[in-house]
Amino acid sequence: MTAVDPRLSINQATIKYADLATALRVTAEAGVQGIGLWREPVHEVGLDEAARMLAGSGLRFTTHCRGGFFTLPEGPERVAALDDNRRAIEETATLAAAGAEGSTAVLVLVAGGLPEGSRDLVGARERVRDAIGVLSADAAAAGVTLAIEPLHPMFGSDRCVVSTLGQALDIAADFAPAVVGAAVDTFQIWWDPQVLDQIARAGREGRIATYQVCDWKTPLPADVLLSRHYPGDGVIDFGSLTRAVMATGYDRDIEVEIFNADIWAQDPAAVVQRTATSFGEAVSPHLP
């Protein structure tokens, strides 16, 4: 078996239908050293049991997905969303402490889309900034970095009003880099003509909390959320993006996060193996 790049981490979304025990097992058995977890599978077993299982796996914990959805107007639903994010911060800290040496306490945030009936994109982004301001003290106290993830503009209406790395960094600039950073995800930002400059800016500001990779290929499926592919199967230039991230001094793990119904339907062990191979071919050659 070909050696697996030691910086590869499997984001649990890539093997969505595997329960936590299976995800940990197939990742470790493939020789991958890191895993990013999602809240739902953790909740299925309970946080304490999830931490115990993670500790037993020997894997590094690289991110927790996800928090966010901050664009709701003032009211009970917004209060509930903030409280849920506080729980997510606590989960992130607990899991990072349970992971192997080199684990990172990073909570990925998806900003949220436009509230129903609203066209106020600027106001929605300001509510994201306000919510992060409310949560920043909780994150700092827990030793957790909130990673704002910009999503491709096609998700702006329903999922994320933060569409570029520059917008994410503008929000993060109000806070200490250890508390608020950005998620650099190739699928979301590859199209941006300013992406290399913004990656360099993120590095100067110490804001790259996680680097995630997967590919873009057309035609997109009817559900565009499920349009991610293995690195190397589409059109993204992983060389330029990866070299730009590495030039900032980024030295953490690199996650592969894929949303794809056909991939989800396959055996998770085979998916992890294929992920490791594709990462080795498309991403590893550009790592120091």
C-alpha cells in the first residue's frame, strides 16, 4: 500500500453515512492520521463517549463542523442559535483535548443565508459579525478558534452570505487571530480572482485556521451542495492554491471534505483509500 501523506485528514462529511466508530476505524486503518468530526455523529453517541472513542483511535482531531447560521434577526431563534454555538465551542474544546498530539481546537462556522423574505445582504453580514463578537469571549475562554468559512456565491441566499476569503478576513479582523480565523476551502474559493492575494493576507494576519481541499467539476448536479469531487477529478489548480497556503507557513493538517451522493453510497473504507490516493497525487506534490 502506498504511504499516506502524514498531513492528510479525513473530514467526516466525506464518509457521511459512516457512524463515528466506523469513521474512526476506517480512517485509522487506512494509515490516515487525522480526522475532522461533525456534530451530528458526535451527538449520536454523546460527547463524553465520542471523546473516549477519539482518544482510543489515536487520530488527531483537526476541526469540528459546524457552528454558525448567524443571520437571523433578533429574537428567540437567534438566541437559540447562539446558545447552540456555545455548545459547539465546548464540544470542540473537549474533542481537541481527546485527540492525539497535534490536534487543533477549530470550530468551522457557516455564516447562514438570507432570512426568509430579506434582500439585505449587507445587514446579514453585519449580524454575522455581531454574533461572532458575542461568541468570541466563549471561544477565547475555551481555547477554540472560530473559523469563518466563505462559501461559493451560489450558496449566498440559503447557506452563507460570506462569499469570499476577503469578506471572511474583514470580519475576523475585529478579533484576535487565535480566536477568529478563516477556513480556506478550495471548492469555495478557487474561482476568486483575488484568492492568492487573500491567502497571502490571511497568512500575514495569522488567520488560516484550516485548509480543506476537494475538486470542482461540471455539470453540477441538481443539488449543488453535493457537487464536490476527489482532488484531481476536476478543474481546480491545487498547485497554486496549496503553494500559496504553504508559503504563509501553514503547518497544520489538510482536510479532504467531499459532499457527493455517489461517493457517500460507497464503502467508507474504499472512499478513505481513494481519498488518500487522490490527495497524494493532487496535493502532496505541492507540500514542503
